[in-house]
Amino acid sequence: MQLLVTTPTQVGEILRRRRKSRRMAQRELAEKLGVSQGRLSTLESDPASLTLERLIVLAKLLGLELVLRDASAASSAEW
């Protein structure tokens, strides 16, 4: 799965969908991340406050990785 992300809202949606597809409760993921369930809920609904460090950790916990690439090389990215 490759997704082109253009807004913070998309990041939150991707993280939430991935967490649910892995049948992981917010409380479980929050515990692994070291935050409260309420904070994780906020990060999923308003990811603009996510730090890059926390985003990388969240991605790893959900089996995702972040990739930055030259936009001119991205011919088959989708949202």
C-alpha cells in the first residue's frame, strides 16, 4: 500500500484505519506509545500536533514506514 499524503488529516485517518485493521484498541496502542488513550484519540483526529519523532514511532508500531521521495518520480502514488 502506498498513499500520497497531502494534509495532516489524511495522516490521522491512515493511522486510525491501520490501527483498526490490526485489531488494536486505542488503549493498547497508546500504552505502547507511552501516552494516554485520550491523547492518542486526539492525535488520530487532529494529527497536526504530531511531532515527526512520534509519527515515526507510531508508524513502526503499526507496521508502516515513512518514505520521502522526489515528487517527479512518483507516478503511481494514490490516496
